Amino acid sequence: MSRHLKAMGHEVIVANPRRTRLIAESSNKQDRLDAETLARLARVDPKMLFPIRHRGEAAQADLAMIRARAALVEARTRLINTARGLTKSFGERLRHATPDTSMGAWRRICPLRCAKPSSRCSSRPQS
């Protein structure tokens, strides 16, 4: 939002919400009053808002990529741990956390026929 406003020619001050005590510690929380307080502070002394600068677009995109990868790694770890727990209840053990070995062990203990990892198991027994 601040980038768009700057591109339109406006002066933008992004207040640090943790350091702006007049708003953070206010007992009367209303958007209208908070906006008025911010406007008054910006008019009197913008330094009282403890302004922050946002990252550049490239840095923000890089950070989003890093966070997305971290979320995927966490999800993969949870799935592998779930598969280990499920196979352990059948007396099996997954030694390596690779997708091939995980599916191989699951196919060995699955009483239903699993044709492909992406397909659903059918009710027909393995032949």
C-alpha cells in the first residue's frame, strides 16, 4: 500500500505500532480516533511515530519464497512423521525419509490395492 501511495506522489509515513504508545496503550480503541491521533502526531513531529521503512520489492519477494519453502519443508516433515507413525502401528518401520521408501512400506502393509500413489485405494485385495 505504501508503495502505491508513494507512486501516486503522496508522502507516506509508516508508523511502528509497537513504539507508538499513544495508540498502543489507548483504552478507547476506535479506528477513527487512532487515525486522528496518527494524523496529529505526523503533523507535529513525524519522528514520534518511529517510522519504519518497508523492504524493497525484490527483498520482499525473496522473503516470501523463503517462508513458502519453510512451510513446505514443515508440511513434508509432518507427512513423513505421520507415515512413520501409521506404519509403526502395523509393525513396520520406515528407515529413510524418501517418498519412494515411504510408499513402498505403505504398499506392503496396506490391505487394499494401491495402484499408484496418487490414486485412491480400491476395495479389491491384491492379487
